[in-house]
Amino acid sequence: MARNLSVKLPACPEGGSFAKGSGIKPVNQVELDLQVYPNPTTTSFRVQVSGQVNEQATIRVMDLQGRELSRKIVMAGSVHSFGSDLKAGTYLVEVLQGCKRTVQKLVKL
């Protein structure tokens, strides 16, 4: 009995590379990390992206339906303030850098 397996992979920007590995991360590989504070807040959020130094990252703020509300191109290590114009509610902040992606939930009171 033959079985078919279908897998959908997200698009990766040109220049991205894939390799079969042993599961051990190289010493020079940097993880993408996102810090959002204060969370929850009544005013604005501060976002700090820690990732590959000297490489651009994209910060997107979306509502829970996936609609993009704002987008910024930033450098890793920098801190950015946003959200003063958002209404009370729950939002998602997504950071993309190369083929790496991280998402965090935000609450504005």
C-alpha cells in the first residue's frame, strides 16, 4: 500500500540555503529573539529584536484576523516604540529575518 505525503514549505528569500544537518547548531548561528515590553500596556509597546547583527529584520503588527496594521524595517539590536495609535485589544507582532520568523501576542488595555 503506497502512501503519499504532501508538505507545504514557506517561501524563503533568494540566497537562503538549506542543508541536512545533525541537529547540532553551529557556534556562529544566531537565533532570532523578540522582546516586547510592557505587555500588557495602556500606552505603547517597545520592541527589541535580537538576531543576526548588521542584518535587516521586518517587524509587522497584525490583528487576530491577520490584517497587517503596521510594518517597519529595522536592524537587529535596535529598540522601537509602537502601538500608541492602536485601540484596546489583542494583537500579534511578527519579526522576520532571512528565513527565521518569531511571533508574540500583545495586549493593549
